[in-house]
Amino acid sequence: MQHQKHLFSLPEDSTYINGAYMSPQLKSVAEIGVESVLKKNNPTTISQSDFFTNRTLVKQRFATLIDAADEQNCAIIPSVSYGIATVAKNIDLQQGDEILLIDEQFPSNVYAWREKANATGAIIKVVAPPNTFENRGKLWNQSILEAINLNTKVVAMGHIHWADGTLFDLVEIRKKAHEVGAKLIIDGTQSVGALPFSVKEIQPDALIVGGYKWLLGPYAIGMAYYADSFNDGQPLEYNWINRKNSEDFSQLINYQDEYKPKADRFSVGESSNFILLPMQIRAIEQLLEWGVQNIQTYCDSISAKAVQQLRDKGCFIEHANYRSKHLFGVYLPDHITMDAVKDRFRESGISVGIRGKAIRVAPHVYNTVEDFEKFVACF
């Protein structure tokens, strides 16, 4: 795969290795966005069928991306917090039940569980990384498996850690969770679209994904997958379009108690969004055209030399088997200060993220080997 910077509108004088912050916008997605905004100038161009066509299409594209058998298990959400809150509302917990979280994971997959624990008497259990860099990813995964026990009712985590890209073995974690009857809830915002994810293989109970990062979509839209165990669940809100026979506008006053099948009940109100949906559809289609594994392989190929050079300088970067290639953390040795490196990034026009003690590096297909040469020079 060759770099695809020509498909984006990134300025030539900027070295953007910060896709984990938010993705730059594809030119094709921006064009569709502009067309969609202008379409409402003449509302007669928006038909009744337009309320439903793109809703189905975006779910189909997302289902293909995550290797899900049925797009009806997918829902349209405005944010990760919305999708996680929906899950939390539909899980029964009792006093003493345990909710397992990963240390310092993104707050959208934390706050809802804190509220749930406060309301039910459940216990939040946090699994921290080891206090050593040696075998860090391997040991962290082992600690997660050991923490899952008969009291565990929920395991809520990412596929990777959002701050440093530590890769979690979801297949083994799912197996252990199944054994004790716990639900596995995945925040895939920092992985889905750049790191292969298979619902058929991992079998999560829910997968929640924000759209504006690795799905290359606009802000304020996301996608969710809910397993069949949620088919009779209660949504956060009660909007008309998720009800049976809502396509027949002439009969909307004949109020309908029955929902559309499966996860459609969980889609946000106004999920027909005539601007955001066409943009997200085009973005996912581009990801499918490239192939997610090809994106991961490309990111590995352009960063491999830089990773070794940084290790030679004393930096810690997780072993390749326990980190993603599109997002990874660089931990500095004592003789290199974070402030000095940040100043050089700024002077060189390099955009990366600083999360905790890690420099979060997040390349994509718009980056090159030369970008990483420039990055390493700052050290």
C-alpha cells in the first residue's frame, strides 16, 4: 500500500501523526458533507425514503467492517458515552457484583459504570499495568485474566489502551468472561477502522465506536454493535423512527409499542441525519476499499525504523506483539525531558498527543517514513 495523503487536505508544512486525537477529513467525505448541507436548501429534494435508506446503509457498511453477521445488531449513536450508557441501563447488577475496568481508560467508558455502581452497590475493580516495562503488555493481559472471577458481571475496556496502544487479547478475555457469565463491553473508538476487529471471533456483548477518529467520519456520530442478548432492552430515549412501521408517515399517530428488530431501538433520535450519515458512509467505504489490515501493515512499515531508533535512544515502546501499529506510546528515558521534546515538536510542526507519561504516536495512510524521520530528529 502506498501513502494516501493526496486524498486528504492536510497542509504540506504540517506533520500530522495524531489520528488518535481526530482524523483529518477525506476530501471525498468533505465534498459529500457540503452537498448534504446544501440539500436542505430545497426540502423537496429530501424524500420520506431518505429517512431510512442511509440508516440501513451505514449499518450495513459498519457490520461489514467489524465482521458482524447482521446489520440489525448495529445502531447509530451520537457518542461513545451514549452507547455505553445504553449498555449500562440494560445490565442488571446487585450489591457486591464487580465491574472490571482498565486503569486510566477513556472516561466515556468509566463514568456510566461509576453511576451504575453507585445505584446498585456494585464494585468497580480497576486493573493497572505492572510497575515495570519488562514484559509490560504480557503481564497486564495476565492481570486482567486473573482479575475476572465469579463476582465479575461486566468487563468494560478497549481493544487497545487509548493512551499508549497496549493491545489486549480480547479472545482470551472473552473466553474467561464467558466462563463466569460476565458481559464484555468494548470501546473500539481508538481501534476499529485501523485495527482488524471481528465480532464473529471476539463475540463482544457490545462494541461502541466514535466516528471521528479511526472511522474517518465527522464529529457527533458513532456506531454501536449490540449482541442479541440486548434485543429486548430499553433505549435511552423513545423516538418514533425506531418503531415498527415508521416508514408509513400517514400512520404515525397510530402509536406503536413494538420496535424494529434487534438493536434499532437503540439508535439516537434524528439518526437519519442527512448531513452526517452520508459522510460516515463514504468514510467507512473508503476504509473497506483500503482494507483495515492493509492500514495496520502500512503504519507498521513506515514506523518500524523509527521505533528501533527510539529504543536505541533509551525510550520504551511496547513489544510488537502487545501493541497496535497505528497507535503506540513512547516513554522517555530519564535523560530526555518531556518539555524539551514538546518544544521541538512545536518548532518542527509535528502534531502528536501527550497522554500521561506517554507520547502518543498515531499514524495513518497519510503519513510517510519521512514523517517519522522528522519525528525521531526531535529526540
